[in-house]
Amino acid sequence: MEDRFKKGMDILKIINEDNIEDIFKNLEDIAPDLGRFVVEYPYSEIYTRELVDLKTRELCTIASLTTLGYPQNELKSHIEGALSVGVKAQEIVEIIMQMSAYAGFPASIDAMMSAKEVFKEKDLLPIK
Amino acid sequence: MEDRFKKGMDILKIINEDNIEDIFKNLEDIAPDLGRFVVEYPYSEIYTRELVDLKTRELCTIASLTTLGYPQNELKSHIEGALSVGVKAQEIVEIIMQMSAYAGFPASIDAMMSAKEVFKEKDLLPIK
Amino acid sequence: MEDRFKKGMDILKIINEDNIEDIFKNLEDIAPDLGRFVVEYPYSEIYTRELVDLKTRELCTIASLTTLGYPQNELKSHIEGALSVGVKAQEIVEIIMQMSAYAGFPASIDAMMSAKEVFKEKDLLPIK
Amino acid sequence: MEDRFKKGMDILKIINEDNIEDIFKNLEDIAPDLGRFVVEYPYSEIYTRELVDLKTRELCTIASLTTLGYPQNELKSHIEGALSVGVKAQEIVEIIMQMSAYAGFPASIDAMMSAKEVFKEKDLLPIK
Amino acid sequence: MEDRFKKGMDILKIINEDNIEDIFKNLEDIAPDLGRFVVEYPYSEIYTRELVDLKTRELCTIASLTTLGYPQNELKSHIEGALSVGVKAQEIVEIIMQMSAYAGFPASIDAMMSAKEVFKEKDLLPIK
Amino acid sequence: MEDRFKKGMDILKIINEDNIEDIFKNLEDIAPDLGRFVVEYPYSEIYTRELVDLKTRELCTIASLTTLGYPQNELKSHIEGALSVGVKAQEIVEIIMQMSAYAGFPASIDAMMSAKEVFKEKDLLPIK
């Protein structure tokens, strides 16, 4: 089991190490196992599969979270993750914009505002 | 207005011309304008933007439709579209699998069964 | 309690009596109380309130069911109900089309196909 | 293309000019095209169609946003828009209440709290 | 009608009296009938049925609200309600964790953060 | 890794062995790893945790799937699973009925029709 955890943590170091540290910290006195599951299931089992690169995976996760609409915190973490693995801010904007056709304009606009917060912190605005 | 329509149809010829013909035919006696909007808004305005390639766009649409769960017909059309623009069947499988972490296992399994139908018709099974 | 039931049934006679008979029949050997709740809560308590007319109420229910995406059977019943209280087929088409902007094109197209089935049975196609 | 934009802006002047100005301002350094799409697709193409009046359209949009649950900001904008085109506060309350039957009580209560904020700002409380 | 209301209020005194008082107060100048419906429909008609105990009912409501994702306020009220009827904090944690498989990790993590707020107020952390 | 798989399969033998065999068979030529993940993540990691019993877990999963609305196949499998671990048909009916308050009547009625199919096959109708 430790190996699965280590494998997940190794990929999280590339994608978004701060975010998983936050998740661990937030969950430690209530549900530490849920933090472990995040590492061991999606990160260890899914993100490590090399048939699709991390940039595409992160953009697809951004598409999914934009569609769900409510998880803006997780969306912001994955926007940071996308930037970390080399996705350009403009590509993130494009995919969020595309979601207007599948999840509606409110989903797209809400997600864009979350992207804007992340980009602002990282001094990436205005998008060119 | 005609130019926008033509621009959308041009990209649909690359992605999934049969699908848009079906949409037109299905809508012609009830809401032909809705068919026109599909061409003029997502296809003409979004899919033509070159900052993200069609392969990535189709995978993100597959992620979104898997997350919504109910639109299995549209999902099948976009799986066909993804294959048409050069996405490999295995990549589609990977993204649908990834959605289990964001939209749950039922969403992922339902979408995989739709993918299977499309792949079977196109003689792409078993996935290697 | 009988009065609430009677009040709901009276309005259902105007909107869609066949549909509630179907619901009763479908639920009778599994959950007859759920059928009673449908009459006593939404129909008796909500649809009888005269501050909004039945035509507007049915169009708003169509908007909601189109947005949810999965309940196509209930959507078809409410399309029938809308026609019964005097909504024109074209108005139903317009509202379903409008939902493309809030719930996405797949929601809108799926609902339009359900409307088409109802309109076809009632010989209302093509929509003018 | 300018004509479509102008047509959308003309109707937005009636519905909710301040809101579209906010959207433009919020999007200007990240995705100005998304703001343009909001004007050119839903407002120019949908809200201008005269087969359904603006009051009914706004109530149906309120029904849809209440059903989605997460987009409370967009809901508040459309509640303002509904009031601008002549919908009475009480009618908005009725439709949000009706959604309890299709989207559940939490959706209905959350939307009611958003309506309350808008009505309070406009000194429309208590609703009679 | 008064009897139904009284029956609902009696069970609410066991589950979460403060919460219904808040709902009444929040709705009093906008939609008092919606508050009455909450008492008369779910609490009076559903929660009083003795075939399933209140502990199981509250855990199932927590599962549903976690799945919907957006109604974190209602979720917090039902977490309080669950504790009031004797559900252990650890059981709530377990069910929210379980939802990761059906509604995705973001739904599960968001709900866990809401549970944490409630547990913190009630001095129930760390969960053992 | 084999141990995790075995642990999940052991609990699936109690809950619904036929269902996992179907999932494996359905996924074998497209995404066998997804079948493995279902065993290794929810069943091995979640359902084996003894802090909540299997009856309550299955009822909570039924609540979640009813709320999602679209996954009727998965819902039917979990209704079978619930019966296998000793939940009474009437308890399943109660929880599905309860969901009308949180996910709306269409969600509740659709799920009840799925329950009816399962109960009919198992000769459990009429529910007493």
C-alpha cells in the first residue's frame, strides 16, 4: 500500500504539491483516510498512466469541474495544477469557454472567474 | 450570418459531418434554428479557435458529457468526432476512466458502455 | 387530508388527468403514498396558487426538467400538460431552445426530441 | 457580426444593462470573447424571438438557474432582469417555490435567499 | 391542515428545531408558505414514517446533499440533525467519504469541510 | 495490490457478486482496469470499513444514485445489493420516497420504477 501512496505523491509533486498538503491538513482531524484515497486512487492509479499526458488530463479535469459547477475550490487547484504541468493560461481559458456549449453560460462564467483569481495571483493577467 | 454558418460547417466536415446532418434532419420539422445555432455557436465560434487543437477539444467535451451523465447520444457523437480528428480509442478510454474521480464511478461506467458501442461499430475492440 | 387530495385532483383534471392515472397505476403495488404526495404537494399546494397562471407554471416546469436532463418521461408529461392548459407548441419549442444557454446544447436537443415525440402523437408537426 | 452584437445589446438595455456591463468588465482581461458570445448567442438569437415574451423567458431562466443550484450570481442577475421587464416579485417567488417539486427543497430555499437579497436592495420586502 | 403542521413540528423538535426556526425567520417576509411546506411535506409526511429510523433517514439525506454538491447550508443543518437523533460523527464521516465513489472526490471533500465546521462548533474534533 | 483486490471481492461476494461479474465482462475488452478500480477503491476501501454497516451503506448509495437521476442501471444493482445484505424492500421504498424532498419528484419516481423492476423479478410485489 505504501508503494501506491508513494507513486501518487510522486506525481503530485509535479502537479500540485501544495494542494495535496492543504488537503491533508484540512482532513487530518476529521478524515485522513480520504486524503490518502485522493493520493492512492486518482493520482496513483489514473494520472500516472502515460497513455494521455498530464496537460490533457488536467484540461479534461477542468472541463469536468466547470461542468459540475459547484466545486470552485477544486477547480482553482486544478487550474494551478494545469499551469504547473505546462498548460498555458490561454488554453485553460479556451476550454472553460468551450464548456458554455455543454454546461451552459453560467457554468462557463463562474469557472472563468475562478481562473481569473488564480491567474491574478500568478500575475498572468491580462491573458494575451 | 451565412459566413458564420459556413465556417461552422467547414469544421464539422472535419469532425463529424454525419452527426450534424442527423441533427438537422431531427430538428427540421420542430426547431431548425436550434440546428443552425449548434453550427453557428459552438462549431463556428469555439471549435475554430486554434489556440487548442481539435483533439484536445473533443477529449474535453467527452469529459464534460461523461460528467453530465444523461447525454449518452451526444457523447457517442463526440466519441466519433474525437476518432475523426485523430484521437486514439485508448485515449478516449483513459479520459472516461479519469472521470470516475470527479463525477463518480456510475458516470464513468455509463460513458464507457457508450464508448464501447461506438468502438464496436468501428471494429476497434478489443482496445489495446 | 381528503380536501387537499381533492384540490390537487381537480387541477390535475385540467392539466393532465391521464398522467396522474398512470402514476397511480405505476405506483400502486410499490409506493401508493408517493402518488398521493404528488397530488397533495405540488398539484394541491403549488399549481392551485393563482398568482401565476398554469401556462407559465408549465413552461417553467419544462425549463426545469430540460435542465435536469434525465427525466424525459416527466418532461413529456409536462409537455402534454402545457398543451392542455393552452400553451402553443411553438412556445414550448422556444423555451426548450432557450435552455441551451443555461443547461447546454445536449440538454436542449434531448428535450427537443422528447417534445417532438409528443407533438408527433398529437399531429402538431411541422411546427409553424 | 456587429449587427448581431447590436441586436443583443439592444435587448440587454431593456433587460439588464448593468449586468452585461459587469460581465464585460469581469471578462475583459481574461476572456472578452465570452462576454461577446453572451450578447450574440442567448440575447441576440434567443431573447429577441417574439414568440414568447420577455417576462415568461425570464421566469423560465429563473426556473433553470434554481434547478442548477450553484449559479446564485447569475440567478440574482436574472431576478433583476425579470423585475426590469415587468415580472412582479410575487411571481418570482411563486416560480422559485414551484421548483421545490422538481429540484428539491434545498434548491428552492437557496434560490429564495438570493431573491430576498435582490428584493431587499430594491426595497420590495415584505412581499405582499 | 394544522394537524399536519403540528405533526411535522413535533418531529422537527427532535431533529433540529433551531434550523426550522431559522428557515421560518429567513422566509417570513418573502415566502412563509415555503417554510410551511418544508414542515408539512418532508417532515410531516416522510420523517414520521416509522419504517426507517431517523438515524438512517438523516444519513441518507446527507448522502443526497453531498451528491448535489451545492447545498452546503442545508447539509450542515442535516449534519446537526443527524447528531441530534444519535448518529455518531464518525458515521457521518463514513457516509460522506463513501460518496466519493458515486459523486466524485470534489463532492466528498466539500461535504467533509462542511461537516468539519459543524463538528468544530460542537467540539467533536478530532474524530476518533 | 492483489490483497486489496481480494478484500474487495470478498465483500462483493456478500453484496452483489453477479453485478461485479457483469461489470468485468462488460469492461474486459475496453477498460478492464476500471473494473479493477471499482473493486479496489469503493469495495475494498470503503464498504469494508465497519464503522457503518452494509445495510446503511447500501441505502445511502441508493439515496445518492436516486439524486443523480441518470444511473438507473447502477441503481438497480445497488437495490439488489441492498436486498442481499438484508435491507427490506419497504426500507428501499422509503428512502427513494424521501429523496423527493431533496432531488425532486422526477428523481424519486424514476428511481421507484427501477426498484419496481428489481422487486418484480424477485417476486417482492406488492410491497406490504
